[in-house]
Amino acid sequence: MSKNKSYTDLHFVLMMLIAVIVWAFAFPFIRIGLDELSFINLTIMRFFIVCCILLILLVILPKKFSRLQKKDIIPIFILGFFGVIVYHLGLNYGELYVSPGAASLIIATIPIQILILAVIFLKEKITSIKLLGIILAMLGVLIISIWGTKDEVFEIKYITAAIAIFIAAGAGAFYTIAGKKLLARYSGFSLTVYAMLLGSIGLLPLTINSSLISQVTNLSIKGWFALMFLGIFSTVIGYIIWYIALEKKAASEISVYLYLIPVLSTIISYFLLNEEITLMFILGGMLVISGLAIVNMKTKIV
């Protein structure tokens, strides 16, 4: 392996680690935000912050953006609609009535859904080695979700909440697969910005509610911090990295990195929310990392 190739691989892994770390932080911060905001208002405010940042980027970095083609406005709006509205509303609603372990397990179906859709629509080939890695990582997530923390309660209060999270997972998979096709005409940076801005238009009808202003004006410093982190890091930075990575590798390959999120999220919850972890968490974490290593063993940056 050449020195340049090694550096490229390391750079890619570090980039993906940043994405999964900021997404892992999102789960506890969503729980903090839901203490003060409704699931709808949390989504609205998160993407209000996102849109402000992206509009500033459009103004100060115009040469960094691929030209938006008229024929792609509707497809990119649909991409953003699912990636923004469906995913985040479904996840935020679900976290109200589904325990963290159950939510993590449902969200962990995203890589499997991406794998299936990538084979069907992107004609990606799945080797036996890659499949083994995916299965090991999924098994690790299963162990972490059910037995990862000492007092974990695997609970689903309302089946509608579980369904909402599963729909959100499907929307996340769609966002990846549909985005991969559009990346033939747009840079990952440009497509992320266009999808977020156009998709957020779909949130406008939801802003007409009596609780939005009152909840926002009474938001604590802790609530604002959670919102700012969710907007800047978990959304702007995380999503831009995701599409840049999707330019370099197959959808089925990068999706396996999502299995690291429950591992990191549990560790973060240990420090932020004092949730005790178990030996089973260590076993699950080892399986996830082993699966990720196996998937990347035979991959090449393209």
C-alpha cells in the first residue's frame, strides 16, 4: 500500500468518525430538547438554525457550489423532504415513547435497508466478507440495545412511536440511495445544502402553532445548547460529511459506520446521563468494531 493511499484511507476513516460522533451526541441532546420543546418545535428550531448557517455559506462561498439545475429542484426537494421532515419528525416523536435501547435498535436497520436498496437500485455487489462484517456489526448493536446498560428498559409505550422510528429509518436509507444518484451531477457539499434548504420548506406549515413562540422564549440555556449542537454539528457538519463520503465509497460500505452510533451514544449517555454500562456492552462494541474492520478490509476508495 502506498503512503498516499494509506493517508487517503486514514483521512476517510477520521472523517467518518467525526460524523458518527456528532450523530451519537444527537440522541442524548434530542432527549434534552424534548424536555422543553414538542417534537415538532424541536424539528422546526433545529432546521431554522441549519438554514441560517447554510444560507450564510451560500452567500460567502458561492464558487464552492455546483449550479442547481432546474430539472433537479423537485427531486432534491423530495430528497430533503424525506431526509429532513420525515426522518427527524419520526425520530423526535418516537423518542418520546420508545426507550433509547429500542430506538437505537430500530434506527440500526438503516444500514440493512441501505444494503438492500443499494443492491436493487445502485447495482452494488455485496461480497461474502462484507456481508459477514455487516451481520457481526448488527449483532453487536442488538446486544448493546438490549443489554448494553445496567438499568436498560427495552420499552415501547406506543406501537405508533416504533413505527414512526422505523419510517424514519426508511427515510434515512432513501436519503442515502437517492442522494448517491444525484451525486453524479453535484458535489456532496452542494447537494447537502440544496437538500436541506429545499426540504426545510416543507416545515413552514408546521410553524403555525400556538406553542412555538412560547416554548422558544422560555427555552433554557441547556435547551439552546442542545439545539445549537443539533443544528451545527449533528446536521450541518454530519450531513455534509455523509454525502462527501458517499462520493468516495459505495453506499453499502459507508452505511456500516452507522453501527458505531449506538456504541458511542451509550458511552456518551454514561457520562452525561449517568447510565451504567455492562460487560455485554463491551462484547457488543467489540462485535461492531470487528464488523466495521471486516467490511473495510477489502474496500478501495473510488
